[in-house]
Amino acid sequence: MKLLLTGARVIDPAQKIDAKMDVLVENGKIAKIGTGPFSTAKTKDAGKIKIIDLTDMIICPGLIDMHTHLREPGQEYKETVASGAKAAVAGGFSSIACMPNTDPINDNRSITEFVKRKAVEANLANVYPIGAISRQSAGEQLTEFWDLKEAGIVALSDDGKPVMDAALMRHALEYGHSLSLPIISHCEDTNLSAGGLMNEGYYSTILGLGGIPVSAEEVMVSRDILIAEFTRTGIHIAHVSTEGSVRLIREAKKRGLKVTAETAPHYFTLTDESLQTYNTSLKVNPPLRSAEDIKAIKEGLADGTLDAIASDHAPHARTDKELEFEYAANGISGLETSLALSLRLVNDGVLTWPELIAKMSTNPAQILNLPKGTIAAGADADITVIDPQLKWTVDVKTFYSKGKNSPFHGWEMKGKAILTIVGGEIKYALPSLNL
Ligand code: DOR
């Protein structure tokens, strides 16, 4: 199918494009992008081309969520590859990278191949598995990096759990580097976080909930930067939540180290003050922090310290969340609110549009070495179309994700993905578009 997308503002940070242009999609690829030749295409082939008028909309490279939890295999009642991929395209993501903390853990090629097969069957978003650093993510023995790479992983992480053994992390960085596999670190010193349920501070004290100090994250960020430095490799820091982590990453970058980092929308949107409701949909790891941390994260996003925004989509069932705070699972179902929450950064003047698109597409593609993140002629036709003015209300009942665990239920949002194209095919279109 040929598609001609006309009239929109096209933003592609990889090509430094931010202008009104047309985009022609043919055979799954971007055939042309520009202004000139499209009028002829329109008239000559009009019958064979589906022309979509996108006046007042934004066209950008398909968004990439580099940190998603799908629950298949093992916990399909929380999310399957198919339900997660459906939530992804509905949220504007043409590609997602999924963490290995399934059951069993993705620590061997048969699980990687299984997830990939499920993704092909779902035929929605591109799904890139991330393999475990250690067997069963137990932090003791490295997995077979080469075998996992051959099976199709794009990075390695024990996310959900930290790699507590510094020597194991050293070997992971060295071995991963030799195979061009990025290592994604869940930074948490479990001795410091032990017994913690929320950010350690004023609110944990008055609520009587065990605290997780910012240092639980920061000592590990610091350690991993040091190990990356002495091994002359690189490291990607997942879900940054504290002011100190932002500072450490900023300093490391200034010293020329290959450190990249992401944060998630809840870490620049909500503080630990909100936990006074004891609402378990606010329980997440790392925990929601303070207003000062949010300020630092926004500064880190604005000055480029934080390269990416990832959803950390962590779907859970009601039975995992409707429990006493202590027993409730950690995580927020984020794929369908991530873009709108991130757009608030643009509306509030923290980021420009191109900066936001870079953090949600161009940079994740670069960090994971994916041949994505641009709509240059010849590239795969992965495209997200955003209506920047569309007002909507978050309603978890309408989520495609099985995970309805969102603290943003009922929030008024401005801006939404209205069309997600993957490999030249429309995988999601807002029903009112009548496509
Ligand atoms: O809140 C979280 N949920 N943090 C993690 O690190 C893991 C994730 C999950 O898998 O549910």
C-alpha cells in the first residue's frame, strides 16, 4: 500500500528537519519526504495512493520505548506480548524493547526466540527482547551473551534487580562491549533499599512506611560509572529518579565517558507526597521522589544529561495491586500515558518538540543500535502522528494493556498519538479518523 501523509509539521531530529512537509510511504519504506514532487504523485497515482490529510498534526519517526515489561512467558494474566504490543501502538510506539524479568527469565535463546515469535504473530509493534545479564537474574553467573545476541536480543539487563556483584558487572561490561551489546543497569543497592516501600524522607516518616534512600540508587550509579570508566566501555542507566544520579551522570558525560541514561514520566510528574493516599498504583521501584528530584530530572532532560524517556511500563493485575501497601507489586502501566505526560514537558517549556522526539525515538534507537528513529528516505516506514491539541481523559478501562495500574486515571491530558504506522502499515488509528 502507498500512503501519502500531507499537511503536517514533520519533525525528524536525525535529519534536523522541523518543517511542513509531505511523506510518501511505499513498500514499507519511506519513499520520499519533502515538498516538491508530491503534487504530481497526488494527481498521477491518486487512485492507488491513500492520501491522509494531517493538517495541524505532527509527524515524527515512530516512537521507541526502550524499557517495557511484557509478562509473557509466565504471567500472561498481567500482559502478553500481543496485549503489550497493542498498548504500544495505541500509545504511539512503533517499537518497544522488553525487559527479561518474565517467568522464566529471558536468560537463554529459547525464551528470546519465543518472545520474538509471539511478536511476529501479534504483528503490531516491533518488539526487541533484552536478555538477562545473569542466569535467572540471580546476579551470580553471566548468561551466554553471544547465544542471546544470535537469538536476537538488543541489550542486556537484570532490570527489576540490580547486579550487586561489582566484579560480575565488570565482566558483563567487558563481554557486552566486545559484542556491541549495551548493558542497562537497574541501579539499586539492595542493602540500602532493604525493607523500603517508598522514598525515604518526610513522607515515609509520617506515613510510617519503610524508606528507600536516594543513596540506594546513587551509590550504584556511581559504581557503574566507575566500572564503565576503568573498563573503557559504556553503560546505560535505567529509570533515573534522583537529583544525585542526574549530577553523577552529568559529570561522567562531561569527562567524556560513554554513559547514557533514561528516566520515566512518573519521575518528572509525581512526588512522594502523593503517597499520602496509600494508593498502590503509586508504588514503583525506584520510588517516586521529592520536588527537588523532579526539578533536577527536568534540568537533566533539558541539558541532555538524560538521553531518553522510557515508559518503564510495568503492568500488574488487580490481585497484585489491591493489597496492603507493603504487599502490593511495584510498577505503573505506562505505555498509554507516556507520550501525553512527556508532552507536558513541551507545553511547560522544558523541552522543544525536536528534543522530545529525540528522547523518545532518535536517542533510544542510537543507544540500542536499532536501524530506526528516523524517517529519512529509504528508512523503514515507522511513523507516529501526534495531535498536539487533542484533549482527552485517561481512563484505564480503555487501556489496551491488561495492566490497569495507573495513578493517572482521570487525569486531563493534551496531546495524543492518533496514528501509528509500522513498516508502512497502519497499526493504530484513532477511531474518529475513519481510516
Ligand atoms: O516498578 C517496577 N516494576 N520496577 C522495576 O524495576 C520492575 C518493574 C516490574 O517488572 O514490575
